[in-house]
Amino acid sequence: MPELPEVETVARGLREQIAGRRIVAVRLGKTDFIDDPAALERELPGARIATVTRHGKFLLVRLEPRHGDDSRFCLLIHLGMTGQLAPRHPDFPVAAHTHAFFALDDGRELRYTDVRRFGRLALVPEAALEELIGGLGADPLEVTRAEFGSRLAGRRAMIKALLLDQRVLRGMGNIYADESLWRARLHPARHAARLKPQELARLYRAIRDVLNAAIRLRGSSIANYIDAEGQPGRYQLRHRAYGREGKRCFRCGQTIRRMIVAGRSSYFCPRCQPAPRRRRGVKLAGGARFR
DNA sequence: CTTACGGCCTGGGTGC
DNA sequence: TGCACCCAGGCCGTAA
């Protein structure tokens, strides 16, 4: 599931492999996940790839302006849950569910594969980018401790929900939210406003440590994720909470539990990450309501 | 405005 | 062998 570390890994790989290449042809399969397929077919052939960057979980493939005009385009890519993007030689077997082929001037083709098609492709003018992704929150690896605190200050929502909210911080998903909370020893259902400064500091630190470690291991591969070299990541071997229901906590030996928080499966250690005191209206797993 | 929740998209995996 | 069902992440609409 591509989250910040996976998208960062893909962005770095693409930067190395396809920056400077020219797209010579576009071939599309299913297009229901593409904003304006005709725009891709019209504008991309002949365009040279300038840079590849990450913005939250989005990949931004910026194109050099074509013939004189200064209309700069950017190919905006979201990998969703199962999106894969890798340059391949044309004789490399085409994976099932490959829906976009971008032939490059070095003979390879950049292929977009997405089993679920929860991903998105869109070719947007540079000027329209701000409206599409400008509303995203701070990058968790760049945000200062002070801004991190102010973004959570006074928020009554559960910390897990806020970590998943891309308008608060951009780039975290279910895996890294759970891993960060485990490391910070905070229960996912804690209310952000009730976190003590020391706990916020722990969480801030944990998020940075977890994301940086995950980038070093080139992301987590659970089912589908591969990088721009077609290789899986290895951070799943370091998971301490995510997907470990019923297994022992690496810190204390207690059994890791799973509950639904903020509508998502949340894995945590009930001993290291003590539940918040029950209060009126706090929703518990199974939908029971306490008054 | 903030928060919570349900539904939708799709198809692989699972269990009967 | 077949089939119903669950689940995943992001997003949107709705309601309080």
C-alpha cells in the first residue's frame, strides 16, 4: 500500500531512471481511473520529462514545455492501494492489469499497473496544480515540532484519524500511522487535544523515525507494492504493530490487538498503548456506545 | 467549522 | 467447483 515511504522510493527511482527521457508514444487500456485520457494521448507524445517529485502520496512528473509555448504540464499520479509504476523493456512480460504504457526515447516503456484501479492519473497544467494538491497538510518529514503541535492542538478527533487526514499531514496511511503510534506508545483512539506535550513530542519523533527507517528499507511490501525497479521493499519485516494481530508485542510480549478506529483496522499493543479513559460517547469496537 | 459515519470504487483471498 | 463475503485507502455526501 503505497504511503509516503513507498511513494518516495518510487519517486527517487523514477528520477534516476526516466528524468530527461522523452515520451514518444502513449497507449492506454482501461481509462476509468484517468481524469482525461484524451489529454494524455494528445499532450504526452513528444514531451520530455523534467523532474519527478513526491507531494504527500502523489507523484508529480513535470514535463518540459513543448515547442515554444510556456504551458507546462504535470502528470499527477496517485498509486492508490495497488498502483505500480516502473519502466520496463518492451519484451518484459506485461503484468496483468497494466493499463498505461508510456514509450520512452530509450526504447523502454513506463508501465502503470493497478489491480484495483483505486489510483489516479491526471495531466494538469502547472497552474491548476495548486487547486488539486494545495490543500494538503504538512510533510511529516519537514514539519517542525511547533507546527506539528499546532496542527493537532485543540483537535478533539482521535489521533489515528488525524494522522490519516491528508489535510493535517500529507503522506501517512494506515501502516505508518499504526507503526508511529506503537513506537510513541500512544493508543490510536487517544484524542489529539488530550495528548500531553511529552506525548506529542514522542509522536513527532516516532513518525520521523518510522518514515525514515521505512524509506531506508525502500517501503513496505504486503501484497502489491514494488518500486520503480520492480523490487519489493523490506520494511514489512520491521513492522511492530500493523498486521500483527494475535502476535506478541516486540516491546512487552503482550498480544497485539486489532480494533476499528477512524473506520480503519488499527493494530496496537494494549499494554504499551493504554486506551484512553472511557468517556461519554466514545465509540468502542463493535459499535457499542458507552454512556 | 469540526467530527463521525456510511457508501462507493474493484477484485484477490478466504471460507463454506 | 462455485460463490458469497470481507477487506483495502481515499474521497465524498450527509448529519449532528
